[in-house]
Amino acid sequence: MKKTSKTLLSFLLAFGMILSMFAVTSATGWAADEHVPASATLVAYPKPATESLASLSSKVSGLKSSNKAVVTAKLSKSTYGTSQTYYTILAVPKKAGTATVSFKCQGKTYKIKVTVKKYVNPVKSVKIGATTVSGSRFKSSSETSLSYAKFAEKKVKTTVTLAMTTLGSDHRK
């Protein structure tokens, strides 16, 4: 009885391992569709920043942008381990507008509608402890740097004052 149960258990474990192998193989077959959005909204910062649009596990070809003045498209290839290669569709927004980034993967053509918006400085000022950073430092970049040594090992209060922007019509009564 013991020998029969051990044989049955070994058979079930082997069958489970074989079944899980097919599940992993079929999952990588549809991974290309999983990470391709229909559209994306990006911001054209004063200093161009590269954004990721899609990540694929199958080879990509024919990558292009319909309007290179608005956004340019690039392909990045990364290999993990000895066999798994991933392709990342990258976009560099240049100015406000719309464009379509298209490419082929596994014989299918994909299109991503990309809307690029102009960067608008949202900050009037940032106060960290007793230090105030003027919002004008954020006009040419979405980030700024401060020396950490001034704030190390201290508990400081941070306050952000947002710039008031008008969206649409005036709502005052």
C-alpha cells in the first residue's frame, strides 16, 4: 500500500510540474498584448525626459512616430539571464500636441495615441524648515536640489504653496 501511494504521489507531482510548465509558456505568448496601452499623456518638460510607453517580451520592428516634432520614439532592448529579452518602447516628448507611435510585434501592428502637454510650473514656493525655495526655480525644470546636510537628523516642517492657475472661465461671483 505504501509503495502504491508513493508511486501515485510521484506521478501527481510530475504531472503538476509538466502542467505548470505549459502555463508559463502560454503566459509569455500573450504578454505582448498586456503592456501596450491605447493612449498615453506625457508632459513636455523644459529639459526633455524619456518616458516608457510599453514593455514587450517579443521582438519589435517598424517603430515610428507620426509627428517627430511632438514626440520621438526609441526602442530599448534588455536581456535578463541567458534567454529572456524585453523590449521597451520609449518616448521623448518635445512640444505640446498629439502624435501616434506605431510598431509591429508578433505580426500585429500596434498604435499608441500620445498626447503631449506643455509643462506648467505648479509651485509658487516650497518651505522646508526655515529655508524657502522660490517657485521660479521650477520654471525651467520639474525638480531642484538642496543640500541634505542642512536638514540631516532634524525634524522639519515642509510646506508647498501652489501657484494659482486659471482653468477655463472666471468663476467669481
